[in-house]
Amino acid sequence: MVAVKHDDLSMAFDFVSSAPLDQDAYVSLDTGKVYWTSDFNDAFDEEIPEDLETSDRYLAIPHKNELGLGRSLALQFVAQELPECYDEVEGFFRRQGAYARFKYLLEGKGIIELWYSFEADAVDRALRQWCGENGLEILES
């Protein structure tokens, strides 16, 4: 079992999840090293292995939506903390700018920090489960 640093995994997950398609990250199943790629690879100083996207020795780090950490997590939070606003928030996610409206609502209700904590806990649990399912050990930094 190869180990990957928690901070490296977390930063790579955020990187992949911050853009819809043009940013990826991979963890080496041999070394635990994380490699970052994007359409702007010139921004990265390190060498990217040529077989990064084709070899079975690299595992693509998932986007938050692949782990159920997008819309469904926001709706789960609202169902738990603001059930009276569930229909309204569900409507947010039918249009562009849903997260901005969602966060504006949470700020108005004074629970934005509660959301950030809820989201961070869910991300941590999901990444740990993903690592376990893929034979990766997490090294706490």
C-alpha cells in the first residue's frame, strides 16, 4: 500500500474540483507523489510523466461531484439545518450561480461557518474512503 500526504491529496482535490474539465491531478501508485496537469502546464515547474494519463500506475484524483460532494451535499446540509429553505435551495441548483446564491442565503442565516465545517468534514470522509477503496494510505502532515 502506497502512502500519499494528506495535504497533497487535499490540495489536488481542491485543484481538480475548482474547474469543470481542464484541470486534473494524479497520484502515483508507486511513490504516492501527486502530479498536477492543466491546459496551462507551463505554470508547473515539475516534469510530468509521459504515461501519466495512460498508465495504470497513476490514479486520477476525483472531482467533488464524483464523490457526491456537490449539489447533493448542499441539499443534505439544508435538509438538516434549514429544512424550511429546502425547496428554495433546490431551485438555486437549477440555474447558473447556485453556489453564490446558496452561500448568500447561509450568510444571511448566520450559518456559513457551519456549512464550511460540514463540507470540510464530508470532503475528508469521502477522500479517506476513496483512498481506502483504491489502496492508498493517508499520511497526516
